[in-house]
Amino acid sequence: MKTSNKTKKSAFDKILVILCTVMVVVSCVITVVIINTDKPKTEPEPESVEVVIEDNVHIFVDIYAENKKTLTYTGDYLDNKSVKVYGVTENGARIQVTDWNQSLGPITQGNNEFELEYAGLKTTVKVYGVSLNSITSTNNYILYEYDSKEADKLLSDIREGEITYDEAFEGVIFCGDSRTLAMRSGNLLGKDKIIAKNGVGLDHLETYMQELLASNPETIVLNYGVNSLSTSATARAELVARYKGLLEEIKTALPNTRIIVAAVFPVTDEFIIEQPRMKYINDFNVELYKVCVTMGIEFIDGGHIVYEHPSVFNPDGLHFYEKFYSQYWFEELIKEVGVGVKASE
């Protein structure tokens, strides 16, 4: 039932607004505490107001903040299409304010402060924005929520031989090139979990797209790009755009499937000398990272494993020994990303 402005104002008269400074992240809640100074009345009066940012709105903050589910381009506005405002009564009941109509923005680089007003109430929303153009390195972008203790338990069971990686990754499909195909070495993973081939690029994903979609997996982990890299910035941009189109196709067809894009793994310095185009791996990863966070698709960069454990490379400087997967990469997927771990309720 709609409420008149006059009724709303009287319900909120003579109140003290205590502002809460927050950083806005995707699907987070900003809580503004309101203390009622009137004497108790028969009708319950709101004790707080909640502003909820919708999941599909990309309002990101600095990726180096403690919460790493953060980051996006500047220029976004918070409005009644992306924000839900609720009045919360003393007993916890939530009443949505349906006629809130105000734009907060645009969000620019650095600190932003906006005044939110409704029915005579005013509060402040503080947002820190960072432009995607300022990003020069990648980070993990993980949206999946899981219990880290459950991840530790799963890893412990694997190490003790109570369960295999193949069993742990039930419902997961890995797509990629030779460095994905190598996951079958030592029977680490079965054929049913891998769609990969030596020397391929995104053409491989296009070829097997229908097979991938038909399998309707719980999780897809993609790792393409190393065979398609170019010294040409234009060619790399076209490659990223093509990757984006394929991600959009998967996301549209499988809205309930978790999609994780893995950064292209590094190669050795010697291999870069042989193939100079490989020095653009980081540039490609950064652009792919930007695509993922603006689409709400998860991204993981396991490059640090290679730098910390260079012995994982086999002599060609491109491919890895089995221990890269069994000792490091698979553990990273479980511990840092929650692959194979039940989602938190």
C-alpha cells in the first residue's frame, strides 16, 4: 500500500540521523542508523534505513582494499533502478520505499560523497572509485562465498588420500590449451572434466561451445590466450573483445553456472626471447581482468605460483610438470577460489 509524502514525513519527524561511512561493493548493504527521539507510538516507527546495491550494478572500489570483490570504471550513478531503500522497524520488519527517486553520482576517481534524501531525512553515502584505466596488474576477483574451513578440510582429505582431485572437482569442466590438457597427466583429472587441445586458442572454445553448454556444468574454468598473443596492441584488443563475446554467450546460456577465467600463466625469460610476443602476457591479462570484473565474472591469477616455484617449468619454458597442478594450482583453486567447496548458505 502506498504512503503519502505527508504520512512519511510525520513518521520520520524529529529523528536524529547517525551517518555510517562505508565503501560500496557489489551487492553490499549500506546501513544508516536512525534513532527515534519521539515517545513510543502505537504504530512501529523505522529504526534504520537500508540501502541495497543490486547485484548487476558494477559499483566497485579499490581492488587493493581488504575486500577484493571490488573495482570498476568511473561514471556510474546510484539511482532507484540500482538501489533499494528500506525502512526497518524496531521489530526488524523491512518496508521498501518504492517512490525514492534520486541519482547519486557520477562516481569519479578517488573519494566521492553523496547526500541521500528521502522524506526530509538526509544521510551521506561515501564511495571510493577507481578507474579501470589505472589498473596495471591483476588480482583475484572472487564472488563465490564459501567456508575456508571446508576448503582446508577438502585439501586435507585429498592429501591423506581419502578423496582424489577428480572426485573433488565433480561438476567442474576445465577448458583451454595444452596447459589445461596437461591436467590429465598422472590421471589427475578424467577426460570428462577437460575440454582442451594442444596449440589452440579461442577458436577451440568456439568449436566446442555447444558441447560445453550442453553439459551444463556447475563450474567452468577457462584458460586461453597464450597461443594467440600478438605484439600488436590492436590484435590483442581484438582477442580480448572476442573472449568477451564468448563469455557473454556462456553467461547467457548458463546463468546458474559459475564461470572462472584464469589468467594466462607466465613463461620463462628464455621463452620470451624465443617468442617476444610473450612479453605481453601481463598486458593481455590486465585487459581480460577488466572485462571480467565489469561482467561480474570471476578471475584468478595463479602467476605467483610460477614465480615462487620456477622448478614447475619443464625444459621448454612454457609447459609445466605434473607437480604444478597437483601441488600448487589445484590447491590454489580450492583454497583461494573455493572450487569443489560447497557454497555458504
